[in-house]
Amino acid sequence: MAAGLTMPLIPLFVVFYLHSNVEYVGIITSISSLASVPALIFWGNLSDKIKKRKIFILIGFFGSFFSLIIIFLIHSIPEYLLMLILFQIITMAGVPVSTLLILEDSEKSMWPNVMGKFNSFSAGGTVIGLGAGVIILVLFASKGKIILPYLYFISSFIYLTAGIFSFIILKEPAKNIGRKKLGFIFTLHVIERIRYFPTHILHIPGEASRIKIPGYLKKYLITTLILMMGFQLFLIPYPVFVIKRINANENDIYIMYLLNSLFSALTFIPAGKYLNLMGSNKMLLYSTSLRIILFLFTGIISFFVYDTVNFLVLFILIYGILGAVWSFIGISEITSISNMCESTVRGKIIGYYNSLSGIGQIIGAGLSGFIAFDIGYSVDFMISAIIVLSGLLIIVKTKPPDITPVKKVITS
């Protein structure tokens, strides 16, 4: 819920509250996201070394509270960036241990169901948080930009509440499971993160998790990095484009993010069923092609847009459709990767996939602001379509295996 409440805030805070531009939206998104990567590795390795779980959950929740509660002291871009970096570093403490804590507290036969519920609760919480943001902005519409810091403030107290409940309810697991023994387990995200912010991850990149990867699988993994870079190149400047060109307000942007996450969550299960019917390769081809068409369409039509309600509704719906399409892309990629590796190392390979996706997202976010600001939103959208198309063509040429039923993949 806390993550959902703050998900749209970077572009809103930078543009409305700090009176800056899309260039800094890209820079802040990229740098603050980059801070999460070494933090994730550090906290994961430390938790494995001391073999404790609960303390890191508490550090993540209480640390998030303290890092966001200072929002009213923030009045410039550097201060805002430092706050987000601090937040990313501290909140990552709970991410690599949350999955292990859940697995260590349940029977092995229940792991698929438990992880499925964990994923569903995470996605549901994100949607609820976004919905709460919409309600708050509707109730305090007259406050305009003044309300934005209060959304961070409310989010900080949600983290505090989670920390208190964790302190009272959670217990240190009676058994301790090493990550090396969980090579066949992986986590799968329902909602596409607008920046690299994992809610749960199992396998930490490092010396202990290095394995030999076949050449064709390496090519596929690198291609997913290219796709993510193209996606972020479009997604990061898009809210600022809608603000600047269509005069969208804070509530419009929250509704846009809400539809994106809601459609993504609602289409996740249907995407799995369709994958059984058409296979991962065709589904990836169709869903990614649809994104390319939407990117190109937005790039072309952006030359002719003007401030009307019809255009605002159109661009909000486009963002929502992109969320629905993500479910089909995400499941297709995971299925293809799973078919290309042995079950004993499947989780570790998915760990590499998550890491490379994060790198692609960080690179795309960093470049997007410069392209949109210095050249134009239309060019940025078209470049993103070209990058995604190039990645899709590489995957089509690779012809990944397409044999494993999706049911096995999702419940692994």
C-alpha cells in the first residue's frame, strides 16, 4: 500500500512541487533506483551471514518511515534525490529476506500456494495504495501541489504501522534455508514497476550464485534488458508529457497509474490461460508488438495533441492498456527462460533476469529525461518503439523453446 501510494510521486513532485522538468525526472528515477542494487546485494548477503530474517524486515519498515518523514524538509532537487537514495538503501533491507522468511515458516508442499498469495497481496496492496491516493487527492483537490508532501507523510506512517505489526506478529523462523538449496524457486511480479523497486526477490547476484549460462540463454537475457530499456524510455517521461501537453493534474496522473496497475493485476491470470493456448513465443510476439504499436501511435499523435478532455482520457487509457499488456509480456518471458534452463538452477536464472531487467530500467530511465527534454517527447516515444522492436526481432530469431505448460512455471 505504501509503495502504491508513492508510485506516481516522482514526476508529480519534481514538476508540480519543485517546479522542474522531465530531465530531472529521468535523472532522479535512474539514480535513486540504482542505489537499490548494491543495497539489495548488501542486505541479502548480510542476512545470509548472520542467518536472521525478522531484524531486516524491521529495518526496512522502520527505516522507510524515518527516511520519508523528512519530506517537509525537502525544497530542492538535490535534497529530494538524497531522500530517495536514503529511502531506497534502507527499504531494501527487507526485500531479500521476505521471501525466505515466508518459505522458512511454511511446509515445502505449501510453497507454491504461499508464494502465489504473497504475490497477490503485494499486487493488491499496490492497487489499494494508488486508489487511496486518488481518494486523498479528490478530497483535497483545492490544495493542489501542497498535498503532495503529505502523500509521502502518510506513506511513511503506513510503513511505521507495518513495522509495528511485524515486531508484534512476526517470529524468527525455526528453520533456516540457504539460498543455494532453493535453485528451483523463483519469484514472479504481477505489476510492472515504473522504476527498479523489487517487492520481493530470492536469489542475490554474487559469487555464490554464479552458474554457467548457455550462449542462447545469455542472448535472450540480454534481449530482455533491451526490452526493459525501451519500456522505461517510454514510461518515465509519459506522465510529464501528459502534464505538460494536456494540462493533467495530480489526480489525473494517479488515476493513470491506478489503471495501469489494476489492469496488470486483473489480466495476470487470463494471461496464463492464453499462454497455454498459444505458447510463450506467440504471446510474447503479439503482446510486445502491441506495445510497439502503442508507442508509435503515441509518438505520432503527440505532434497534434491539444488540451482537451478527449485527449486526456485517451492518454490515460493508453497507460492503462500498457499495464494489461505487461502481464502477457512478463509471463511469456518467464516461461521462455524456464524452458531454456534446468529446474535446479531455474530460480537463479530468473534472478539474473530480474537483475538485467533492473539494469535495463535504470538505463532507460536515465536516458529518457534527456531525450524528452532536449529533443522532444515524440522522438523519445518513437525511439522507445525502435528499441523494443530491435529486442523483439532478436528474440524471434533466437526461437526460444516453447513446450512447458505455464501452470508449472507459475507454481514453481
